[in-house]
Amino acid sequence: MEHYLFKQLRFVRGETLKLIHEMKDEESLFIPNGFNNNIKWNIGHIYVIQEKFGLQIIGEETQLPKSFLELFGSGTKPIGWGKHDLPTIQELSQLLKTQLDRIEEKLEGRLEEKILPYTTSTGITLSTVKELISFCLYHEGMHFDAIKSIKRMV
């Protein structure tokens, strides 16, 4: 039986994907006044952080394309992208679509597993796999709101 956390992850991810469905790549690059990032950065960042919290912290193999940490990692901004080859919004969307299947496959039955305590940049300390996944819900929701706000200004 699917755990409620995986159901919630799929719901939130579905809402994120609806926001960017049929978005043009040029639109995803727009940075409105008062914002540091664009929709493409937010999407890539969601992917990178989910790989970190859903897999990397517990020692599972990640699927991070080359340069994703430089492009979408914490503390990065589109202004620093330089001459990197950027993934298209469609490529990012496809990565988001397949990510949760991999994470659920690896973590099903492991949610109560203890980890070395990990303190996030927001100051919360997480000590189980379930707490890592719960944090991903908060994180994606926060970036969902940023995407929604930027999309209104595109």
C-alpha cells in the first residue's frame, strides 16, 4: 500500500507540472523585477533538492545531470549561468515526472529508518527518512509559489 507521503509528493509534483505544462522555454527564463530567479531555475532547483533529500543524504545513487549543481544548487542564480548548456523546460519537466518513481522505489519500507541528523539551511534538523521526505513537500511548495508568482508576470 502506498504511504501517504508518497501520495502527497505525487500530488504536489502534479501541481508543479501543471503550472509549467506547455510553457515556452523563453518564458521560463524571464526574471521579474524583485526576483532573483526564473521558472527554469525553480524547476531545476526542485529537482536537485529532491535528489539530495530523497536519495543522496541516505547514501542512494542520484541522477544529477552534469552541471545541475552549478546551475540549480542552493545559492545559485541564473545570472551566474554563463555559457552553460541549459536543459529545456521540457527536459526538466520529464526529469520531474520520473524522479518520484525512483525515490519511492528506493525508499518504500524505509521511511522510519534513522539517518545521521541533518540540519537544513532553514534550521530544522531531520533524523529519519520520513522527515527528509516531509521536508521535500515544504520545499517544493515554497518553489511552487515562486513559479506561480513569476508565471503571472510572464
